[in-house]
Amino acid sequence: MRGYDCMGRDMECLRCGEAMRHIKTEKIQLGQTGWILGDIPNLLAGAMEVDIYSCPKCGKLEFFLAGDTEGELPQKQCPKCGKMHDFDYPKCPFCKYSYYA
């Protein structure tokens, strides 16, 4: 049995083969709380929009990037040099500014 999401994608559970259901689209916070700066890096990191699917048979959850992202990671702006880069870099690849120092 196969299920379809709101974008017409075929969604089948990888564990049990049951049709998966689209639960909702949610924003997930990307940053982390630091020991020295507290929640500031978390707030600056932004959020990633994901589609959440659930298997009614085994309870497995699957997360997928929402919309037409074509595999691109969300970007963030370096507070030191102002250049944009992938959100998951611990340091700016241009000026080497450390987000967690």
C-alpha cells in the first residue's frame, strides 16, 4: 500500500512498507545553546522548514526538507564579514569567525 504527500510524492515506510501520512510542515530550530553566549547562537541560526510523515503501523517518523529546495542547505550571514554560507558550518569559511567560541 502506498501513500502520497501533499506534493504528490509516493511515501512508503522503509521499515514495514505501510503507506505514510503527511502530518504537518514545521520549522525546526537550527542553532544550539552555548555555555558562554546562551541562546544567542540559537536565535541567529534561524530555522529549517521540514515536512513530517508518520507510519500508522509502526510509528516511524520521517523528515524531509519542505518545498522545492533541490538539496540546498539554509544559509546564514556571518556577523563579522557579512558573507552568506551554509548554516551548519561551525566557523565562517571566509573569515574563520567561530560561532561557538
